[in-house]
Amino acid sequence: MKLLHCYRKKAWALEVSLFQKAIKELWEDHIGYREKSEALLEIFRMAGYLSKDKLLDYVIKLEFKNPFDVWHKLCKSVDDNFSENYGLSIEDIEKLIIYISQNAFGRNAGEERNALQTQNWQESCKKEYLEQAGKLGMVQKISPNKEYDYTLIPGASYSAVKNRIETYTKTVEQRENVFVLGGNRELCKELDGEDYIKSLADKLCIKHTGSFVMKNGRTYLNSDNPITETEMIQDVLKESKLNFIVVNSIVENNRPTTIDTFFSFIEQTKFKGDAEILVWSKQPYILRQATDAKIAFLTKGIKTCVKGAGMGSGGNVKAIDSELAALIATLYKYNKLEKTGEIPDCSYLMFQTRDKSDPIIPSEWTEDFYRAEDSWHKLIGEYVY
């Protein structure tokens, strides 16, 4: 068995599988796509996302043609890095990759990622996970290799924004055309800290009771007016004695997304393109936020060069794993926008909006199961009866 497995692995290393081609297209990486493919599959294995019952769910929910044959081949090639092509297209494989990765999200729409619970495997496989996530470019520090026309620092929680601004000023000399992207997100205890929110309210002369109230799953200061992310960013810059420009993104009845803040930058500056943009963040968010910027500019028909940079990750597997799911979906959207001029509806792939019911096995599969070889019948039979 070991010799056969080694032979298959060598054959897989020589040929470019459909899975590898999909990774190559998503990451736009023509050098490291093989390593990225192996790393992503290792992460899926660690998390238990490639069990045969989950593969069954994926195949049925994605409505692949010849689903029984596809599932059969997927189950048989799990240990061979998905070396077969299954009769699927690259588009099918990309959707499968998104669908699998979205298992990392166990939260409802509007909930913050800090609401996710750490899984047992994330503790036991931490060292191995970080090694594979590093191959995907989500752990190590990325330094800018030149000066850029504009620097954009995406908003975040109080501690994260403060860290991004501090590390930028220590790492990069450029001080002109630096924008920090904020919005009308109300500060909450879970993200921004009870003491800081109350102290900022006092600085802004906003009346409050000192107590906090729960709204939509988050805890907010009981005050006359909400305290926003933009006001927090202005406070951090004032304390740091920096003259960076603050972008205030306002979205009615919702909190601004990262892409919303890039749109607001375009509108506020009347940005026309033909410039080089640095998006300064921190791992594991660098690549996804830089891609969000690309989506915003491309949506507005603006041609510009965007690069991501920032400090390395502290090794929080829970955060990296959920961000990996967001990254893959974002890469897919950008890829489609660049090729077709529009972003397809992905709601049926996303954890928050997809069908989470148990898969319904087509009745016509029954005869196929009976005709299957005994070993294969034992492998899959328990999911039919």
C-alpha cells in the first residue's frame, strides 16, 4: 500500500490536476500553486472537512452532473490530493473549494469572527496548521518593497487599528497620502473594550450611564449618541500625533464592510486610478483586504496597482481558519469580476446563506450501491440506509 501511495503521489506531482489548476487560477500564482494545493488540502483534512459524509453533502448541494461517480472518485482520491479530474470543470472545483472552506464559519450573518468557538482540532493541530497556512501566505510578515502613491489602512477593532497604525509608522517612512478607513460601525464591548469606549465617550462629551446594553448579540454603551469606529480612529491618530486622513464610510442600517470603505475612499478623494496603492494590514488579513481593494477599484472601472503588506500573525488558528474561508471566496469573486465584468451570486456557497439541511440522496442511487464492489459498498452503504 505504501508503494502504491508513493507512486500515486509522484504521478500527481508530475501532472497538473484540476484541483491544482483551480488553485493556480484563484491565487493567480504560477509558481507556488502546487505547494498551495497541498497546503489547502492538508488544512481541510485536519479540520475534518473531507470525510465521506461531508463529501456527499458537497456533491449533492452543488448539483454536480453524475453525482454518484463524482462522489465515488472524490472519496477514493482524498489520500491522493484529489489527483483525478472527476469529469468536472475548473469552475466546479473552484465552487467545491469555496463550499468546503466555508465550513470554517460557524456564525450567523452580522456576527463578528470573535464569536467563533475554538475547535479541538485547532488546538491539537496548531503547529501543523500554521505551517500549512504559511504556505498560503497568511502567517508571515510582508514588507513593502518600494514607495507607493497612496497607503490605505483598513479599520478594525480599537486594538487592531492602533496596532496597524503603530506598525506602519515604525516600518514605513512615507507619511503623505496615508488614509485610515473608518465607518459608522458603533463601538462594542466585545471588540473595542469597555474601558476604552467609556473613556472615549468622556473625551467626546457624550453623556452615558456607564452601563452597557445588549443589541443584536453585541454589547454597547448606554449613551445619548453612538460612538463610531471613525471617531475611534480620529482619537488614535490624535494620540499618535499623526496627520493621516480618515475616511468615514456610512452605510444605512448596517455596518460598512471592508469593500464599502474602499468605495468611500474612491468617492472622498475622487480617485481616478493610474497610481500604486499599498494596503497596510496584519496577517492573516493582508491578501484578502488587498483583494477587496482590487474588487472596489475594478467595480468602479478604475485601473490601478494594489499590493498588500503588514505584520505577521500571532498564530491564532481560529482567526486564520475563518479568514482563509473569507479569502478564498474573495479571490473567487475578484477572479470572476476580472474575467466577466461581474461577480456571480455566491449565496448558495456561503455558510451564512447556503442550505444547511441534510442531503437528500437521489432514489436512483440505490441500484448503483447494490452493484458496487463489496469494499466500496461498505464504504458508502451506511449513508444510504
